[in-house]
Amino acid sequence: MSQEWENEGDNVFDIPPQTEFERPRPSRTERRLGLHLRKKSSHRGGNAFLDVEKFFWAMLLLAVLFSSYDLYRRLKVEWSHRTVAIAVEYRDLVLLSRQAGEGIDVIYSRMRNRGAEGVTVAELTGKELASGFLPISYGSLATFRPVLRFALSLPLDRAAVLIDNSEPLLQPIVDYMRIRMKDIVTLTTAEGTLVVLPATMDELADSGILPDFPALAFAERVGAVSMYRPQPAPGVNGTQTAESIRWLKGKYPSISCVIPAGQIIAGYPELGPFERALKELGIPVAQPEFVRQIGVSELYSGMNPEILPLHSLVKEELISRRLTRAQIIERMVRAVHERSIRIILFRPYELYSVGKLDPFLEDMQIIRDGLNSRYYYAGWPETMPMIDATAGAAIGVAIIFAVMIWSYARRFFGEYGDSVTNIELAIIFFGAATLGLCAWIAPPVSKMMGGLATAFLATEATIWALDRYDKPFYGLLAGLLIVFAGGLCIASFYGTTTAMLRLAPFSGVKLTLLLPPVLILANDLKQRIHPESMLEVISRPPLWGELMLVGVLIVGAVVITVRSDNANFVPGWEIRFRDLLEWIMWVRPRTKEFLVGYPCLIIYYVMEKRGWGEHYREVFRLGACMAFASAVNSFCHFHTLLPLTIVRVANGWCLGIVVGFVALVLIDYVGGPILRGAAELFD
């Protein structure tokens, strides 16, 4: 048996003998040119025009040229918007001031030196007013003295506010309430001014009533940006919400951003007046990640592009995921670096009951240094200008789509020769131009083209790399260049401002992961690259090696899916490994590329050259498509800087090759002896 391993290789895997119905495997040249199914003349359908491979690369270059103007505009916008602000909660400042025994102005000055630019200002709810957040008395009308409640003859369950006549906030509070709630009733007595609200305490418990006036005054005093958080309230429509924000902006010019609070957007469903007021006042809306509020999509669509992406970490997530300080810092920096976040809302650690200030300041400094090392600048960010794709970029993607479909069909059906005819050239050119213009005009066509173009792009890049196992480096480089060319075209047309702000989901992400393995398997079965047909595979008992390899791939896919953006499944050593990769390579490559996809591709090259495991090579061919599908998907993350995506894909390619060769060494010097020993044992 050991002699068979040395000479035959395949017999070690207990492969059944070929049947008389199996066709011989195609030669390398035939597989590459698709000539082994039904060979036709090179001049079929017209005069030969150009060599197939030269034509393929020429069309990719032409597609990139069509997309170059849109690529330039996107790169210009990305590199001119690299300012990032760190914001803090005003209530956190009050808490830290109380614990540390330092003035709130002093504490904020220390934060300012570490990149803090903004302070969030809440619109106080009924519960917060009852807790004493403002120097007023808040309760139901029944809780006030009879001389006050009986004078008004109003229902005693109505919420009311009593303000001392000497309080400086008296007039601002009354003026704001008259604008926001309209139907208030006021009564001035020697005990103070009583304001009765048009709702009960239960209705106003979680509803916005009054701004946090001390927080607004603090922001004006220290020169910080006020990030106002309006909340919905019963009976307050969009017009009243708009008027109240106009009044606040006139009194407090530091208000330069709005973060909608509550489960429903303030003023919903009448958001038009609110949106117009914000645009007229030049106040953008912050876009917190992973937040789902009723009316939020309508608000962002109406405010586009006056939107600033924001990342924060809530107490519940910190506790449930058991995040460490290192994980929090890594998450904040990665949000900016990988998802184009422009505001970080940083909060003191809830796990610390005392002594919160020092670690908070230390980590804020680490975050700022981490951003500076990645060429981001501290300051208040600007919103992006509106960028829409041109017809040229649409034609560029259409060329990619047409060429990928043509290349796959030509290989699959095997009816074409080694040259491109004039008829084929005309069909591809006119078809791409027509499809591109239709996609530019009609959004449904654009979505269809984007989804299929990415899937076929990943498929063709994989097959080009796989079928050039006789020239491994050329195959690896060809697959990477195909991804780059197609990815840049896709990023130029679909990477508009709306897409970069994640207001328009891209339809190709899921297809890029699901469709390429199906297309590659269909191609391999049709061309008999796999020595059995689908019917033969189904009709025979499964091989133990197949089950083992498929099981490993399934487990790996499950692990990658579960771990995606889930800190619970990312141990501390891996965070340190990620940091090391980013320090060495500037941008961390995707795990599925350098640990799965490219190693599978390199192992497949060696299996082909050495004649190993003919029945098992298909598993590695399908595993290799994970690398190119992931790389294409990286270009579909339009909220990520395009140069960063390019570097990430290149890093995954380089590191994947290294890991692949390490895997080969282990197979040769560890796996080989084990298999030979097992073969001798069972001989």
C-alpha cells in the first residue's frame, strides 16, 4: 500500500474505479479555452478578430476606463472627509465631575485635549424632570397646593410644572413649551408660575418635554458642539417639532447636530417640516449604527446627504458581550477605519462603580492616537456632498457583466474557438452599452445587473485562477486582477453618497456568496473536471474523505458566520493577532480569504500537479471560490474607503499565499507520513 501512495496517490483515498461511461479528463489547454465538449472552428459565426485572453483583458481595461471619472470623484470625496469627532454625554460629565471632585469645565478641557468635540444634550422626559434634572417642580396637578389646582378647574391628572419666579430659566421654559405643546395653561402666583401640560404624567413619562438647558449653556460656555436629542411627545406634530428646533437654534447656536431619541422619531409621521427646518438651519442628523426606530429610514432619506454616521456602545451590549477595554477601543477605531464612522459617542465604563475618569481618559487618548496613526484628524466632521453615478460608470459595470457572462457561457458550452469573432464583439459591445444605459435610467435594472455582475465576477475570477494550475502565479495574479477590475467598476457605479451612507442596500452581497459555488460546480460537472457526473455522485455511496472535507468546510462556514461582528466569539488572543496584522499590513485582511480561500487554491494546484485525490479536488475548488467571493464583497462595502478596500484585498491575497504554502509544508512533512503510516497499517 505504501508503494501505491508513492506511485498512484489517489488509491490512498479509496476511490472507486472509473466506469466505462466516464469521459477522459480534458487537457489543460482544452479546459482553459473550453474546447473539450464540442470543438468548433475558430472562425465560427464570422471572421476571427482577437485572441480570447487578450480580448478578455482588453474589455476589463475598457470597463475600468469607462468608470475612471466616477472613481476619481469618489476618491476625492473620501480623502477630503477624514475628520472624526469624539462626543460625550453631558450627564456622564456630571457624574464624572461628582466622582472625581473636579469641575465639569476642567474635566471637559482634559477630554478636549484627547479629541472630544461634541456634547450630547437630551430632551428631558417626564421621568427625568421628576428626578430633579431641572430646578423646577414636576408632578400631576393634584400634587400641588389647592390654591393652585382649583384656580384652573382642570383635570387633576394633568402634568404640571411649577417654576420659581426668580428662576432665570422661567421665561425660556415657558416660551419653549408654548412653541412645542401649544395648549399649555399658565398661572402666575406668589408661589411661582404654574404651567399645566396638555397630557397626563403617564403619557409624558417617556416623552420629551423640555431641553436640558444647563447642558446647552455648558456647551455654549466651553465652545463644544451641542448634539441635541429630540424625543417624541403626544400631541406634538412635525410642524411643532420644527418650530421648537428653530427656537432652540436661535437661542443656542452651538446646536450643530441632531440625534433622534426614543423609539419613534420626533414629529413622525409628519417629518417634512422637521427635515426642512434642519436643512435650513444647517443641522445634520447623526446616524447611529444598528439602531431601529420608527420613521428613521424616512428621516434619513429626506436628510440625505446631511448625515453623519455615529457609533456608540450601550450598557446592555457591554454587559451581554462582556467586552474588555481593549475590545472596546478596537471596536471604536475599527468602526471609523472600516465603516467610515465620523462621530464616536464614548461613554464611561458602566462596569466601574468608582474611579471611572482615569481609565476613560486613558482610553480616549488611545482611540485618538489610533485614529491619528491611520491618518484621521480630530475635529467636527462635515457631511459628504451628493454624488450620483454617471452613464459611463453604468456602461463600465455592464461591460464587466457582459464579458463575465460571455466567458462563462463560452467555457460552459464549449462551442467557441480560441479567437473572438466580429459578431461576438458586436453583441458584447452593443449589449453592454444598452444594458448600461438602461441600468443608469431604471433602478430595477441596476439592482439586477449589480447582483448578477458580482456573482459572475467572483465565479470567473475563481475559474481563471483554478484552470491555470500549470502556471500557479499567473493564475493567482489573474484572479486578483479580475477582482480588482470588476470591483473598481462596481464601486464606481454603485458607490454613490446614498450607498456610502447605507441608505440604499446593495443587492449583490448575498448572491456573491451563494451563486459562485453553484456556477463552479455546474461548470466542473459539465466539463468533467470532476471525474463523475452529478447522477453518478448521487447514485454511489459517499466516500469517507468527501464527508470529512465537506464537514470541515461546513464547520468553518458556521464558525465564520457566527463570529461575524460578534465579540462574544472573538477571544483576547485573536484581538491581539488582529492588532498585529493591522500594525504590519495597515489593513487587516478578511479571515475567510487568507485562512480558507487562497490556501484551498494552492492546495488544489499541488493536487493537480501531483495527481492527488481526483475525487476530492472539487471540494478545494469550491473552497477557493470563498477567497474571490469575499474579495468582491469587500468592494461592495461602499461605506469603506476604496483605497482601504484595495489594500485589504491585496493583503488577503499575499497572506493567503503564505498560509497556503505553510499548509503545503504541513501536508508534505506531517500529513504525508501519517497517511503513509495508516496505509501500511491497513495493508
